[in-house]
Amino acid sequence: MSRATRFLLVAFAAALAACDRTPAAVTTADADAVAAEAAVVDAILSPQGDPGALAPGGSLAALFNRAIEKAAKDQGKDAAAKLAAPVRELLSQAERAAKAGDQATAAAKLAAARTESIRVIVTVLGRDPVAAFLTDQGRRADELRAKIATAAKAGQDVSKAQAILAQIDAGLKAAATALAAGNLAGALDAGSAAADLFPSLLRALTPPPAKPPVTPPSTATPGWSVTALFAQAIAAVSHDKGEAAAREIRSKLEQLNKDAAAASKAGDSATAQKKQAEARALTLQTIVDALGRPALEGAIKAVDTGLADLRARITSAAAAGKDVKSATEAADRAASLLTQSRDALAKGQLTAALDLASQGGEWITEGRGRVERAK
């Protein structure tokens, strides 16, 4: 559920303004939060309540609170309570529907509550507050228009913000037309719907945080390390798509590894190998999707550099009279895999290229160990 819709259920007066034009789904958790804060709703109509304190000035919520205050002052608290009762009942029905899992009914009741609140506002307050409200929204739109222009000059992509502003302008234009025709409810409806878009526009104008750079592994971690590359890929996923997306990938990988371990423990080698292969495929695909071709080229370069280093070590060991046959075999395997990796990259087979490069790197690590153990 959106913040606006939750505010609708929790704060009562503010809710009447904040409900989305297309109401969001209402979850049981949202309904529970509303029930927990029912005292806030009750306070609006209680003798000790201060309706105006619950809503920010200049908002549709504030207009509703002003209407309730005016009704209480002019006609008494009973009359004010009677005016607010239909909205309160609609909110109660929305809460019950949400708890029952009937999101469609909950959303419909929220929309009805908003419509009824607008009726109360125009009935009690009349034209002038509605006109002032629309003037305030127009001023806000102009201020944000200037911010968009400034951001555009600074080189920021403002296309999304401009699209939202166009919606706001259209809504305020429709509101002005309705106001001129004497349709106060229509004017307030269209104007408040436009005002509901301001938070989205502000978010669109907020530059995203700088993307964490893909840093090369430390000297202790070879550039072909799938583990190191996967860690960088997950960081990129978290930045680009959110932590939930990164968490989903990690969860899938953990489950595959658990399944492989369980199968191995049970003696089911076929299933264990299958799950291990699936885990590696997910790891490689995540790296390719998140880091792209540059990461693969970096891995291949690291293997190339590592292979040259291994050859040099073999040469030095051979000059010292050591048996380097086993180490040379490891270097030859690494070289073959490196060639296959480059071929796969040339064909656009990125996952295969990374897989082959990392295997080549593993043979380089093995070759170095064999050189050290050579006699």
C-alpha cells in the first residue's frame, strides 16, 4: 500500500486527501497498523481533539479538518460528527475488507471516503478555500518547474520528472476549468489528484546515488575469481534494482547449495552434481547480467597475465633442475581454456566465456602449487 493510502486510514482527515486516484492494494499488515492507531481517528471527533493539528496546512486534509472545525463551531460538535460519520464508516469498512483479504472492496471504500470528504469540504467551506487550494498547487508546480529546468541545465535526465509535471499541469488545468464552471467538487478532485503527484515528481528529481565502481580484486584474489566477481555483481544488483532483488538471488543460490549438500550427504551424487551445476549457472549469469562484458574481459586478461606468470615460474623451476612436467600440464590446460574462452566471447557467449576463463584461472592456481611442490 502506498504511503498516501496508509495515511488515509491512519490519520482520517489526511486520508481523505491522500488516497490515490487509482487506490493501491490494501494489505492485512496495513489494516493492522490502522487498527493499532484507531485512537488517532477517534481523537478527531472527540471533545478534546484538535482536528487542525492532524494535517499539514495547505493540503486537502487540512481543508477537511477546517470544514469539520467550522461545522463544530457553527453547528455544534454533534453536527460535525454527523458530517464526518459517513467517511468514518467507509474507512471502517475498508479496514474490515483489508483484514479479510478483499483488496478490491477495500480500495473502493477508500475511494468512496475520498469522494465523500470532498463533498463535505465544498459543502461547508464553499468556493474561496477551494480556489486558494488550487492557487497553492499551481505555485508548487511552478516552483518544481524551475527546479526541473535547473536540473536539466546541470545535465540531469529530467524526462521522468517532465512527464509527471505534464500530468500535474493537465490535472490543474482540468481543476481550473471545473472551478470556472462552478463545479467545486470536480475542481477539488482534479486539483488534489494533481497534488498527489508532487512527491513522485520530487523523487524523480532526486539524483540516484553514485553507482559503486567495479573494483578489481586485490592481489590476494585473482581477477578470474567467480566468488569475487559475484560479490561485485550482487552489489550492483542491490544498487540498480534494490536490496530485495539482491536478496532473492542470494536466497536462490543458498538453497541450491543446501540442496546439493543434502543430496551429497544422502549419497545421491547425480542430484548433487545437478544442483551444483545450477548454482554455478546462476552465479555466472548474475555476474554477466550485472557487470556485463567488461567484467568478462577483465577476467580473461587476468587469466592471460596469470598464465604468463605461471610459464615464467615453470621456466625458473626447470632451470633449477626441478621436474615441472605436472606444472606444465596445468599451464597447457589453462592455455586451452583461455583460448576457448576468447572464442566464446567473440561469439557473444558471455556466460560460457566467463565459465571457461574461471576454469583456466583455477588451473593456473593449481599449476603454481605444482611448481612449488616440484622436486
